[in-house]
Amino acid sequence: MLIGSFKSKSFKKKKEKKKLLSGCIMVPMAGIGTMFSGFIVQRFRLSCVKTLKFCIALLMCTLILSPMYLVYCDHDPLAGIEEHYEMDVASNSDQNNNATEILPSLKSTCNRHCDCVPSEYHPVCAEFYNEKQISFYSPCFAGCRQNYEPLRKMYYNCSCVPENTRFGYRTVKNGLCESKCRGLFAFLALFAPFCFFAFAVGVPLISVVLRTVDYAERSFALGIQWILVRVIGTIPAPVLFGWMFDVSCIRYNLDVCSGKCDWSGKNTYIYIYVYFRQLPWFLICTLLFFSSQMRDDPLPTEAVIENSKLKLMKKQNSMC
């Protein structure tokens, strides 16, 4: 979910494309990584210490690939929020005024004929022949006078849009402008091995837990482990990353019961996201390093023999 939110803010792509690309990469790489690590532990009969060192190596690989979060696309500006309407800039320049000294506003001379409601966020996009794109807060704030055409998904005769658009005379299409940069493919090229190494850590760590506790306490140990995972990881993480996205938000939905962020800043959330993603990996590597310095477990063959002897003795005692 967090990866989806990150990609949604870093790469302005349609939700269907993002979900399809994420699923096609994450699911296969997670399965291959899990089977690979399990095969390595079984094939080379790794002891606990060697297994922990193997986990450290896998985590170091994820740290090396973590700069992938710095790959992003600059999104197209939202008129009235991040930049002025072009009509206002042109009129101010004619009057020899500096338009940049005034903060952008959703209301403009080009949409004053419309009774627009700021709580209705319904973005539309205007594409130009020079590949420039501008998003508008809603068709109303774009000054569109004609009704929506469902077949073409277009709004026409929008007074806040320059005449030379790719769709026609002052025409905008429904939805946010889709990014045309290829940064998403570079991100996915790093995301695939990242998923492989991240999911490969799980099986070796479980094998270490099962081999470092008594046979009768294995279920209890796994339960304690997953309680710690929930308390330290999966419960606070959504709160932390939700706060991160809120910090980068520059425009909230005006609906009192919503609390939804309509528009985020360009780069703020990326650097916060990278920082909070890297810190846990460093802590885990440090803890695993100190764990690997502890006394090693006996060889797997000896452990199996000792276990079988104990079972045999218990069986003989029960028969007596």
C-alpha cells in the first residue's frame, strides 16, 4: 500500500497501470526470492551464524538498491495552487506587474463567470503541442462552459485554457495529467531486485529462530517474533508514513469529514520517505551483526541425531 502511494505521488500514472506493474514485479520476485534463500540454506546446510551473515548480505543488497526512491518524475503544475493561470500572467505582464509576487489563487478573471466550489476536486488536464501539460483543479475552475462529453472524456470551451491545445479549441480531458517521463521504468528496474532481496530474508530468519530455541518452544517463539513485528513494524509504519505524506501535502480536501490530500508538494515526501525507509534497514543489519557474533549452534546433522535420541528415550520411557 505504501509503495503504491509512493509511486502515485512520484509518477503521475493511472492507478490501473501502477497496480498492474507493481503486481507483475513484486509477486514473482517475492516468490523467487523466498525459494532462493530457502534453497541456499538447505543446500549448503548453513549454521545459525552463517545464516545470519547470509541475511546481512541480503539486507546490504537492499540498502545498495535503496537509492531507487530518489528516481521520480516532476509532476505537471496545478493551476491556481502551484502556479498562476496563464491568463493572469499575461494580463499582469501587460500591466508591467510582477505576477510571481502574488500567491496563486484558484479564482481568476478567466473563471469568474463560474460559481466554483473549492471543495469539489475533480482534476482535468490540458495538453499543448510543445508537450507542456497543465492540470486544473476542476472543470469549473478551468472555466469550461460546455458539458462533459463521456465518449471522448473531454470538456470544451474552457476560458482558462489557451487556444492551442492538442484536443481542440480550449479543450481539457478528464483526470490529472499523466507524466510522460520514463523514470518509472528506471524505478521498476531497481524495484525488481529490491523485492527479491527483501523477501529472501524471511525464510533464513525463521530458520534461525526455530534452531535457537527448544523444540517445545518453537511455536511460542514464532508467536513472540510476530508480535514484535506487529508492534515495532506494521502498526506504527502506516502512521509514520501517513504523517510523511501529510507533511508534503499543500492542498487538503475542504470536506470536513474527508481529510484527504488533494495535492502534494514536489520533492518533500521523497526525501522523508528515503530517510525513514533507510533507518530501519540499518538497525536490522546492526542487530543481525551482533547476533552473528554469538555462539554458533551445532552442526545440523548432530542436532538431528541428538533430537532423534531424545525422542527414542522418551518413547522407551513411555513404554515402561
